[in-house]
Amino acid sequence: MAELNISEGQAGYVTILEMDGRVTIDEGSLLLRHTIRRLLTEGKKKIILNFESVRHIDQSGIGELVSSFTAVNKEGGQLKLLNLTQKSKDLLTITKLLTVFEVFENREKALESF
């Protein structure tokens, strides 16, 4: 079983990535990287990452979040986070990254923010 599954949905011009599993040093970070880069090549630059079913994120996963955020911004897009678990929120707070990302607990508010 893959440590991370990502399903993709659209709400207008916004792509929502529903993540389920673990964003870790192995396949999880690579899958996230490849998915974000593919979206950018397809011209999809407004992206929400839904963390509701993410059970764990490690240092590599955090690094990939930063890398993806940078790649999306470089292309003139926006990457926002939705439904962070308490563990994910704590990790982003400790690393001071909670101030970098726009984080939402409500899908409609996240969509309206674009």
C-alpha cells in the first residue's frame, strides 16, 4: 500500500488535492512533488492541499511543501493548505512556516480566498 494517495478535484479554476496517508521521505514527498509539477505544466496554478486525512508529515514532507510553495509562486500561482491536523499545525508552527502558508479550516473560505 502506498504511503500517500492523492486524488485530484476541480472547483472552477482551483485544483484541490485530497491527500490520504503520510507525506514522508520516501514515496509521499516524491508523489507530492510530481503531482504539483505536473499541475504547473498543465497550467493549473491555483492549488489547495487538503490535509484532512494526512496521518503524518516528516521533515522531508515539510521540505517538499516549501519546495512546492516556491515552485507554484515562481509560476505566478498560489498554494494554500486546508484542514491541517493538529500535529501538522504544530510542526508548521515550530518551523515558523505557519506564517508563510495561507491555512484554512473551511473549504469554501479557501476557495473564496483566490
